[in-house]
Amino acid sequence: MTRLRLRVTLRRLAGAGRGWPAHVGGGVGVLFALTASVILGLIGTAVDFGRSRNDHSTLSAALDAAVLAAAQAVKAADARGASDVQARQAGLDAGTKMFNAFPLSAASPRLQLEVTINGRAVGVVGSFQAATKTTLLGLASIPQVPISGRASASLDLSPFVDIYLLIDVSGSMAIGATKADIDALNANLGCAFACHDGSPVKGTSLDSYQWAKANGITLRLQEVNKGITDFVTWLQAQAATSKRVRVSIYAFSTNLTRVLEMTSNLAQVRTNLPQTPSASGETDGATLWGQTMNQFIPLVGAGGDGVTAPRKLVIIATDGAADPGRSWTRQSWMRWWVAPFDPSYCATLKAVNPTTKQGVSVGVLHTPYLPLPSDWGYNATLGQPSQIGGPGTRADDIPGQLTACASAGLYINASKSRSFGEAMQRIFTTFSQVRLTN
């Protein structure tokens, strides 16, 4: 109540006291009546406005709960695949139900809710109008005290996302996945690094990759493929996410190959996985990182905001070593080029596009080399001293180079994860937690 309104109230109460009986012998009765009316007015004002504040507090709590309930109901409806019209109605119904569930003592509370869905952004605005019935203020012709309030909430529905899986299928991805697998390769093939030349294993018609599969030896590419399958299965279980995500798969070695075009049918991923590592021959099995990225970056294009255009996430699964091809086994001068990836290519991919004001997020799933001190090829290349001034070997440089390649928080060493699938989930979850920039 404003100061002016309080004065008017007191005048009304004083006026109401003029009709009370006065002492016939003087003005004491009149003075008493006026004083009493003012005191009564102050008490009445305090009591009635105290009740008004309590009503306002209860209604405000009810409105806050209603607005939040409406927003969550929209999100849940969207996750179920509801249309925007259906999701909006679900929000209105949930908000109204929540408001009415509160014990409200104010007179005739009126709720107004507005739910807007603009792309993937949801806005909820609520307001109420009500009144507290008065007691003593009624003597001053003030039967009620009006009260009102307003609250709002907003949230982003799961954005549209395109995921590009860039999978290393060079010859080194046919190294054993565990030490036991490496030992088995060494025992039967005589090497475990750079020996996947496509030639038949002695006494068989199988090349080294086929022989390893036939003899129960798990290779790194097989683990990556299982991780992709597990990751996609997890994506499909996320009700909201699965409706907004598309996936494509590229494999890289000497050349960049598109294994699966961008698709929202996630079930297709399971039947379109990179199958065979490139043999380490003269013309294939290399890891031409620079050539790969020069071809790949234009295919990805600019990142979007998730509303008007998809946000973009690239997940690179690799051991992190560039390799010019098998020629280095004979040409010693070429062994210099078996080295950690150059992260500057990733910087180009991550750069904010001046038109969309967005960059592409890059996740790296590192499948690290296990130490191979008995393998001459490893010792002649990645076992050599750092090329970037590090304290260890070229192999020791790889984690730092891949971390520099990845967007903040999106580098994961697969050997420190429970599985490749779990590692991919972590990359996607971290990526999803970054709010859209508009």
C-alpha cells in the first residue's frame, strides 16, 4: 500500500468514528473515539496486509512450481516425439495442475500461463492475480487487497547434432588390442607392428588380419568397431537425443573413405562399420593425416547452433601416428615421417565460422600404442626420441598432440576407460553439456 493510500484509509476510519457516541460534557469522548479509530486502523492495516503478504508468498511459490512443471512437461513431451503443439499443451496442462495443487487461501486466484517453442528453445511465462479479503479494513470500504506476481523459465530442448566418426584403419590398427594379443601375434607372425602387409601367413591362405580373427586374437580396429556399436545403442536409448542425432562414418588411411553417409537411422551404423585395416603395403596402409584432413574438413563444413542448423561433433578414433607407408621399412630416411599427428589441422576444423558464429567440436578417442620394445619397426620410429622437444619418445608425444587436437574436455585415452563405447559416450555427454551460443 502506498503512503497516500494509507492516509486515505486512516481518514476513512476516522470518519467512521464520527458516528460513535461522545461524552455530553466535553470533547474527551470524541478524542478517545478518534484515537481509538486510528489505533484500530493501524492494527487492521497490519493484520490485513500481513495476511496479504502470506497469500502472496504462497501464490508465488505455486507460480514458480507451475512454471517449472510446464517447462519440464514440454521437455518430456518432446522426448516422446510429440509435436510442438502437443508439447505446448502438455506444458500448459502440467503447469495448471501444479498451480491448483497448492492450498490457496486468497480469493479467486487467476493463473495465466504462456508456453512458446521457438526452434529448440522453450519459454514459459506465468502470472497470477488474486486478492486477500480484509476484516478491519472493510470498515474503511476496502473489502480486499489485490495481489499479483510473475515468473518465467526457459530451457533448450536437445539440439540437432551431426556426429562424424573418423576412424583410423591404417595398418597399425591391426595391432593386438592387449598385451596377450600382441604376444600371440609375435609368436605366430614374428612381429606385431607394421607387419600387416596383406601377404598370406605361412602355411595358410589367410593374411595376417584374417588369421588373427580366425584365431581369436582381438585387434584394435575390432575394439573400436564394438565401441561404435555400443555407442549407437546407447544413443538410441536416449529418447530425446536419438530423435535429433545423425551419424556418418569415415575411415582414413592412405585415402579417406566414406563408409556411411549421414543418416538419422542409427540402426544402419551396425551394418556399416570399417571392416578391414589397410595392409601396410607400398601404396596402402599409410596414415596420411594432412591429406586426410584436407579432404575431410570441407566435407564437415561449418557448425550450426543446433536450432537452425545442426551442431557438429567429430570423433576421431586413432593411435595418433602419421605414417608415410611401408616404404620406411627399407628407406631409413622416411622413418622421420612416422610421427605424432599435427594438431594444426584440428584447429582449422574447430575455428569459429564467421557466418554461423559456430565451430565444430572435435573429440579424440586415443587408442594408444602398448610398448613394443622387442619390435624393430617400433624402435626405429615411434621409439625414437621426441621430435617436438619432449623428454621421451615420439610415442610419448602423441597424447599431448591429440589433446591439442581435441576441443576442451573431449580427449579420452581409451586404455583408461572401461570400454571404447563408454569413452564415446563420455565425449558426447561432455559435448552436450556445452550451451548453445547465440
